[in-house]
Amino acid sequence: MSIDQHAFPVTKTSDSKIKYFDWDHLDFGKNFSDHMFLMEYSDGVWGQGEIVPFANLTMHPAMSAIHYGQSIFEGLKANRTADGRVSIFRPDMNAKRFNESAERMCMPSIPEELFVEAIRQLVSLDDEWVTSREGHSLYIRPFMYATDELVGIRPSRTYKFLIITTPVGQYYSEPVNVKIEKSYTRAASGGVGRAKAAGNYAASMYPALQAQKEGYHQLVWTDAAEHKYIEESGTMNIVFQIGDKLITPDENHDTILRGITKRSVLQVAEMWGVEVEERMVTIKEIVEAARNGSLKDAFGAGTAATIAPIAMIGYEDEKFMLPPVEERMLSNKIKKYLGDLKTGRIEDAFGWNLIV
Ligand SMILES: *Cc1c(COP(=O)(O)O)cnc(C)c1O
């Protein structure tokens, strides 16, 4: 399939909601653009994908995704560039990861080119929903779920793939307080932690809620076997700066989601000659670094927040305060660089922007 021959059929809405949209009060993920992409899988093949007005879907009460959880998703963003164009950040990476999630969950893959092209055409049609307001973007949510009408556990034979988009502002308005989690587990080796599978997020809510009751925003997950190694923070990857070095858990474990934001952060840092260590990171070394003052920075990395500075790390009965955000030269510089790259204010040296 050649992408320039591939224009998806479009049914346009007769009543755009954009005129009712309040750009001054946008709650993350609560409002949706006018259209969505929809494609269905049956008899071993994907049908014709199409762009249709955003609308509810009907479902059979025995729809298997609801009962047995074959459901995966992705998240990426489109931004308005300084010269008024629309760019999408690294959608090819999301296409690849989506198929990796699909494989783990016994779901059909989607040709990467089709995945990216569906996003591009949807965003192009709804491009008025990509605002140039500072810090705002259009969050893109591709997802797939099992639609067999069956109470019975086996891989579904039918699926729906959709893409919806939602205009978003800043995710966290302040630096976050995180708690290093010693009892609950996000993912165990051999499990599905590397997949962006819906159930992973359901499983993480109860532990996160307990931490929130203690005044934290998020958890830092540790390994399931010993609770000795740091894995991720909430639904973000985690990066530490000790001295001048960036240190982050490596991705050779199937318990850590391979984040595109973290990868981008590390690529930028390496381009600048910053030393980066991807390896197993112990709680012990982070606590020691916090105690002796060499822990200069810690932040979450993910599409929703890009870089979310961590203000405080709680571990057992102790709370470690990190330096003020203004002093975090390196992560501030990386955040600015990525923001400028996505909005076309600097040259896209890596070729990460897909211009719509
Ligand atoms: C999506 C996600 C991330 C961040 O990935 P990005 O590609 O940077 O958005 C990190 N951890 C988990 C568990 C995630 O679901």
C-alpha cells in the first residue's frame, strides 16, 4: 500500500463543536475533536478504515474486551508550529510500540504506515483543534479492543481500532511528590508491563490512591521480586541526575514500558555530550545520592507531561526534597529544546516531526 494513494473515506460532521469550545478551561482529556478514525477487523483482515463524526459506539453485553481485557492503546501529540503548520511527534515510534503491545495481547497488528497515515489524515481534518497556545497540544489516542460477542476465554477474532483526539493543556501544574512503593507491583517479569494494555492502568489505581491519601501525587514503582530496583513513576518513565550524569532504569526488562519521551530526552542529552547511564538503578543509590546532595534532579518523562519535575521523594519514613526546579539546568534545557523542536522554533535535527 502506498500512502499517497491511501485517502480514507471521510464523513464530515454537519455541526462542528469547536465554536462551543472553551479554550480557557480545558480539562485534560475531557473534550474531543469533531471526528474519529474507525477500522474493524474480522475474518483475519482489517476492513476499510474511515474517518467519521465523533460519536458513541454500541456494544454487545458480552463484548470480550469488557470481560477479559484484550484492549491496548497509544498516546502521542500534535502541536502547532510557530509558522502555523501542524506537526506530530514521532508517530512511527507509537506505531511500532502499538504492534508490540498487540502481539503480547494476541491482537492483530496494523501496518505501521497505515497507523501513521490514519493519524495524519484525522489530525489534518481536525486541525483547527490544534491550538498555538503556549503549552497546549492535541493529544491523540489510538486504541484497539476485542469485540467478539462471547463469554469464553480465547483471543477474540474481531476487533475495533479507533483514533480519537482531545485538546490538552499542561498535565501537572506543579512539581510532583512521589513515593517509592515497597509493597504493590505494577508489573512482574514475564507479565504485560511492557505493553500499553488497559488492565495495567486498572491495576495501578489502588496503590496510587493509597499514596495519594498520604499526600503524594504518584508512586515510583519498584521491581516485583525484591522491591529493590526502581522501574517507573506512575505512567511515566523516570530519570535521575546524579552529579552531571543522567541515570535511568534500562529497558531490558519486560516490566518497563519503553517510553518515546524518555528515549527522546536521552537522545538530546547524548547529542550534547551528557553522560547517560541506562542500567538497573537501586533505591539505595538514589536515597544515598539524595542524602549526600549529589541527586540534582529527578523527573518523570511521558507524552502527557513531557518532563514532570519531581519535588520530593518519599521512602519509608523519610522525605527527600530535591533542588528547586529553576536550578535544574539540564532537564530545563532539554524540555525547552523538545518544546522548541515540536513547535518548529528550532531545526528538527532528528527528523522527529511529521508535518501534517
Ligand atoms: C505511556 C507510558 C509511558 C510513557 O511513554 P511515552 O511514549 O513517553 O508517552 C511510560 N510508562 C508507562 C507505564 C506508560 O504507559
